[in-house]
Amino acid sequence: MAMTLRLTDEQTQALRETAEREHRSMQEVAVEAVVLYTSRRTRKRDELIASILTDRADVLDRLGKA
């Protein structure tokens, strides 16, 4: 899917410099940033849910019986 990404001049410059430094396209760097951000958010969410299920198992058990 095609989309337009609007960046400030400073953000564009930072993206351009990173792409040049890594010998990659700005597109590749931007796509990787999205993948890293979304996978990190998913992992944090999963860890939080696991923590709640462990730490609050007694409460969840009581709610399940109500």
C-alpha cells in the first residue's frame, strides 16, 4: 500500500543522514523503524498481559466465578 509520510525538515534530514550512513534508502530505514516500533509495542503488551495474569491470578479467578 502506498502512503505519504509527512516529516519535518529536521526529521527528513535525520532520516536522510541515517540512510546515507547505512548505505540504504530512506524508504528502507523508515520501514524498519515502523517494524521495530510495532514489534516492541506488541512485545511490551504481551509482557504486561502475562504479568497481570500471573500477579492477579487470584482476582481473575474470583471474577471468573462471579
